[in-house]
Amino acid sequence: MIHNIPGVAAVWLLAAAISLYAAASAYPSSYPDRIVSLGPLNTENVFLLGAGHRLVGDTIYCVRPPEARNVEKVGTLMEINLEKIATLKPDIVLATGLTQPRDMDGLRRVGLRVVRFEKPDSFNALCNHLLRLGKLLGCDNEARTIVQQVRRKVQCITDTCSGFPKQSVFLQVGANPLFASVSDSFTDDYIRLAGGKNIVADQLTGHTSLEKVLAMDPDVIIIAIMGTETGVAAQERKRWIRFRQMKAVKAGRVHTVNPDVICSPSPVTFIKALAVIAGFIHPGASEIIEKQCGVSANDL
């Protein structure tokens, strides 16, 4: 049975099976057969539901899964080619919170159906995003199955992390100005679900100061901004390491992580990212999570 397959591969195998079945089936007239996606999360979720073969257009930022790179490109997150989208004759256009209102109005004026998906602000919102899309595409049962599997794995990771001492965490998502993950965000959910304590959870906005972070002296610093190896993230890591008196620096616990996955996950990539964050917060947790929950931090 699919739940015996290790890791999140089971979910992707389910999606592949759904795709093969759907390709051989006729769609009810109420379900869109030609889809244009204007954001990476929408695109990833379309593929996750097994409907990737229905995607006729997406943006240059839609790179997950790899098959999304081969879809016809219609622009960026902020600027789209209305004429090109119209020529693709989509049954539905999946807009995002970054899609310009004038562009949505332009698409509607030429008779296209546009549905907007705002950026999720929590793990629960990520799941609801997939469920809503599943209902829209006629993949309701598939969406519910995936969400149930994802929730079980997240609970397993949370239960595993509860056996470790709680650690204070600073999750940096921006530089110049310094910007952090705060409560009421799915990035904060990574910390909370992995058994950590967000040192700036009490802030109303993510803008913070170097002095505050130094005073709070977190056990772990995680940097999720562009340039993991040689760019801004690498520079930020070098900056933190200069403060040798910090607990995170002394313990060698200043980490960088791919922001594309951390800051824009689907429910499935959220699990992988959570496993990575849990390993950063609790050294030694990764092996237990892989064994007990079937999620490997190496999958990210």
C-alpha cells in the first residue's frame, strides 16, 4: 500500500498515478482542461494533484517540479503577457496575490475565467489552498488524500521534536533591513512545529534590529534569503559568525537554507522544509524523523 513507501515519495507516486488516470479520462465540462498558472505555488499544486498535463502556461519562476520548466512561459509574477495568455485559450487562469488587478481585469475583458489565490500565511492555509484548488479542478478526492498524508507526517515530526529540549530560534528572511519570521506566518510554523521558540514572535512586523537579536542570543540562526552559497545569504552568515560570543556561533549553529522552498512551499515541500528546520533546531533529530516519519531532510 502507498503508506508503506518511505518518505514523501509516496505522495508524489500518488500524484503520478492520478495523472496517468486523468490523462485517459474525459473531464466533466465544469472542470478546466486548459490551465494557466501565474505563480509557483499554484503550478506546483496543479502538478501535485496530477493535473500537470492540463497546464498550458506558467511563469518563469515556476520551476517545481522540473516538468514545470517545460511549460509555455507567459511572464513573471508581476508582469504577464495578456495577449500570449489569450492565444493559449485557457479555461481558467490561476492568479496570485501579486497578480496586478489591471491584468486580471484585462483577462476577464477577453472572456477568460480568473481565480485568485492569495499567499498562504500558515501551514493550515497551505492545506486549504490545495483543497480549494482540488475542488476547482475536479481533483477533490486527490487533494483530501494528500492533505491527510501531509498532516500525519507533520504531526509525526512535531511529536518527535517534542522529545528534545526547546531551543530559541532566529529565522532571517531578509537583509538590509534585517527581516525575520514572526508569528501568524507559515515560516513561524516551521519553528513552532519543530519544537523551537521564535525569538521575535511577539513582533507585529518582521522588521527587527541587529541589537535585538544579539540581546536575545538565540540557540540557532537560520538564514532563508537568496544566495545560499556566494550571495547575500552567505554574506549574512559571515556577518553573524563575527559575533563569536553568541550561543549559535559558538555551537556552529548558523545555517543557510534555500528560500525558494522555505518561503514558497506546497504542502508536500512544507514537510521536507520542516524536516530540515527540525534538524537545524535539534541536532540528531533528522535520523529519527527519517526513520519514524519517513521524511528525509536530504530530499529538499
